[in-house]
Amino acid sequence: MEFHAAREVVLSAGAIATPKLLMLSGIGDGAALGAFGIETRVHSAGVGKNLQDHLIARLAFRTRPAGTVNEIMANPLRLGWTALGYALRRSGPLAVGATEATAFARVTPGAEEAEV
């Protein structure tokens, strides 16, 4: 399939798919594209380089109500009281950041950069 545009095109297909689409279209490192038989239209050596995994496992479970921030936000009355409490006392669930702790660590002996 082939598409043509009279003006510029905005390509947004995610961190992995965007470089892949660009390279399949002939935009990327000319030597690497040539090795796969792809005609180079624009040589840009950085396309597809320095990609990194974002290591995360999202698990979802159905639980009993426990007064979580998500439960508060889903109930307009509770959200109103929580917002009022924050406005008056600057405390409560709305005073806490979305991420309370983050760590980047090397786990393999001799690793030069954080792996997880």
C-alpha cells in the first residue's frame, strides 16, 4: 500500500512503531536500511537508535472499597469534600504526588547503566 501527501505528514505511532514505520519508508540509517533492501529516501542515522524499554508490569484486580484516591475521584460528593479539605488544610489524598518513589538500579555485575 502506498500513500502520498501534498504537504507535511505528522506520524505518531508510539516509541517503537514510529521509528519502524520511518525506516520501512526509507528514512533512517542508509547502511542499515540497505542491509534490508530498503531504498534510502532520507539518511538520518539517529532514527531507531537509543530505544529503551520501560520496564513495568501493570496488574489489575477487583477489590473491596478501601478509600483509594481512584474511589474518591469517582464519587463527586467525596471528591468535593476531599478538595475542600485540601483547600483548607493542604492535606489529604490530593496532597500526595502520583509517584511517591522511583528507583533506577544496576542489577547485573559490571553493568554500565541502570537496567531496571
